Amino acid sequence: LKVTSPIYCQDGRKTIGTGTGFFFKFKEKFYLVSNRHIFVDEGQNIFPDKLTIRLNASDNAGSKDILLPLYDVTDNPIWVELAKDIDLAAIEINKPENCLFFPMDETALPPNLFPIGLGEQVLVIGYPNGFHDEINNLPIVRNASVASAYGINFKEKPIFLVDSRLHPGTSGSPVITSRGASAEGDSKWYL
């Protein structure tokens, strides 16, 4: 659960929206990954200039807010879109100090030809409408099911659909599946 963070989209000092992000480590760099429309949403005329994420303090003394500017000094975005026409973006972040921080990495991605069937149960981990356990800074977990063929492009895009009762603020949530517990009772979770 600590692989996610609530995101507060800000314009100046004003919060103009909320969402969810998750942390990913790739080639020794750390990223906050979310939906692109959390970073900018031209259709809704939403242009935050920074994001605030909230992490648990490593000494269990509450939480710590971390400010992430979205643009450099010349107003160029410092976040990147991960695929053309896909609502997915990431911003590189420094490893937060004095915070509990557990990024996923490539081992969290399902192997090639990993069978995920229609109707299979998955979990969506997020912060619907900014709602979560604010004392422990933990997200809400919702059940979902796979609603389109996994591994086959949906409308010519490398995406799949899930069916769940989700709310605004859940945008950017990781969708995970668990397969087969080991003899020790541990499960392997895939993003």
C-alpha cells in the first residue's frame, strides 16, 4: 500500500484537484507515475503548476508533504508522457529522505504472455475524492474485474479496461493482480 501517494494538484497555493500516483524505480531513477490529466487537462481547462504528494515519515511521526514543480524556469514541462495518446505520465523525483518509500520496479510488471482473463479480479489502490486514512496515510483498495481482453490493444491502444465503482481522485491508481500463493503463503503481485 505504501507504493502509492495521494496527489494534490495545485495552481499557486490553491488545490484544484486530487488524484493518485504510484512510485516506480527504473534504471536507478525514481518516478511518480499517474494519469496525464493529473499533470495537465486541457479539455477541463486544468493547468496545475505543481503537485504535492504525501508520504509517511520514516519515524512514524505522521506524514510529510513533498512539493513537485511541473515546469522548469522557462515554463517547459518536466514531466513526460509515457506513450502517445495514452493518459499516462511520469515525473522524475528524488528519493525522499526520512520517508517510507517503496517504489515498484520492473519485477512488478507481469511477464510476457502472462494470462489475465476477462472477468479476473484485480485491485485498484487509490484516493477517491482525496478520501483515505489520513492518520496512517493509507489508500482505499477497491475490487475490480478485467473488462477487456488483456494483452490485446483496445481501440488500437496498448490499454485494457477494468470494471469497478471508482470515483474522481482514483485517476492514476495502480491496478494489480495476485497469482498463486507460495508454500510460505506469500503472493506475487503484478502491476
